[in-house]
Amino acid sequence: MRSLSKQTLLAGTTIAIIIAAVALQLGGGQAATRYVIIHSDDAGMCHPVNLATMDSMQHGVVSSTSIMTCCEGFSEFAEFAKAHPEFDYGVHLTLTCESSFYDWGPITLAAEVPSLVDERGRFWESEREVAAHVKVDEVDRELRAQIDRALNAGITISHLDNHMWTLLTRPDLIALYVQLSLDYDLPIRYRKVEKLPLDQRGEFAGNLLVAYADEGRRLRQLNMPIFDFVESNNYDVSPTEKRNYFLQALRDLPPGVSEVLVHCAYDLEGEGKAPSVERRAMDAAFFQSPEAADTIRRYGIRIIDWKKFREMKQRGELPDEN
């Protein structure tokens, strides 16, 4: 029997390594494990958003939501949250009112936070206006009131995040966002700066990227969990393209912990309309579908919520703890 050549041995070893790597990825091994929080923003906005969010958590794969405590649907969703403590809830810190159907404004008296409101007494319409007008001490007062309203309603809160990314528009607002995390001992939606692609880093104009990196280090020093990836580009995708977009996004999730950020709503006759309701309705439809659950299962993706995310961080169980 002839002995195998070095080339044959090398080729066999290479094939074995490739097979092992593929098996590790498909089998969900630690080196390639992909965790995801399927998160629906804007609960509490209005009844059609509330109903779609509730259904997507109870009958779909949405594993977390965050609540706008300053909006008309808050009391309705608070009752659901208290009746269903098994689900995962955050506070969706809100400083903008982008909808023409509603007049969201501060919980705090407008006279106490005048920089937060326009001439009609409602929040500014855009994040640019927020960045141009608000005073950080007034933002601090209002956002603490929003968090406290959820806690006083008896809702168990797992995290904080922010509506329309307004708290990432100025260094002092980024610092406040992180300070709220630390003061309330709650994780916040934050991404590892070294994993931001170059195009997203460019969105942090001027010294914002430096501030974002510095504040991220504060979170890490205090053992707060931070995402490897956040999929948030789907909001502007047309309704007809949503399904294909989400299927590709799920396939492309990187190793580590990701958040897929969606917005669920129904287009209900006689009810107030959520912004971009047609796109939101498709979010709800997809993440309630068997296809979404089957895709996640087929690709070995593990759905978690914010509570599990923090537990894994505290136990040192997350992949890529660097």
C-alpha cells in the first residue's frame, strides 16, 4: 500500500477543516453562534400599534418591545405589560413627534421644559430640530419622568432605547443617554463602535463618533451589554420588498448578538394611523409568519430578549467578549 503524499494529506486536512467550520456554524457552535433580539419599537403610540405589537409577541417571533410613555396608547399597553410579565419591555425615550395625526408632548409641564416643544406645545418634528433646540437639563428632567411613569405603572423594565435616535445627535445627549442607563441600572441600545461599518461611522458628524466611543467604554467598564450589530435600515423599505429584505437580513446576521429593529402596526378602519402604517403592517405580518420562525430556526439563530442579553453578559457567556 502506497503512503499518502504530503499534498494529499494537506488537501484532506484542509477539507476536514472546512467541513468542521461549516458544521460549527450550522450547529450553532460558540464561535459562530448568532443571537438576535427581534425588537418592535413604539408600543404605547396608539391602539393599532399596541394591538400589532401584542400579537407579534404572543403569536410571532418578536421577543422585545419598548414603550412610548408620553403617548395616548400608554395606559392600554401598560395593562397588557402588567398582565404579561413573561414578555420583555423597555422605555422608548421620546423627544420627537413626527406624526401629523398626534400631538405628543412632554409628560413634564411644557413651561418647565420649553426647549423641548415647538410653538404648538408638542415635541419637535425631527431629530435635527431636537439637536438644534433642546437643553440637556430639560431633556434629563423629561426622560426621567418618562422612565418613572413606566415604573410607577408597575411595568418591569429591562432596558432603555430612544425614538428616532435623537439621543445620538449631540455629545451631551449621548452622555445623558449613558448616564440614564447607569442611574437606572438598565442596558441601552448601543453598538460596539469598532464594529460600525465605515458608512455608519460617517453618520456621526464632527466629534460625535469620539463621544459615542468614549461613552461606550463607560458602559463596558460597568459590564453593560452592547450589540455587535443593529439592523435598523428596514424602516424605509417599501411594503412589497419587506419580506425579501427581512429574509436576507436574517441570513446575513453576523456572529454575536444582534438586534433587528422593527415597527409593528395594523391599518385599522376608524383608528388613528401610525406613521408609515403600510410598512409597519408588513413588519407585523412577516414577524408573525411561520416563514420568519422557520428561517430563524433553519439558520441556527437563537432568539433572546434583553433580560437574557444582560444575563449572558454578566455570566461571561457572550461570544466575542473583547
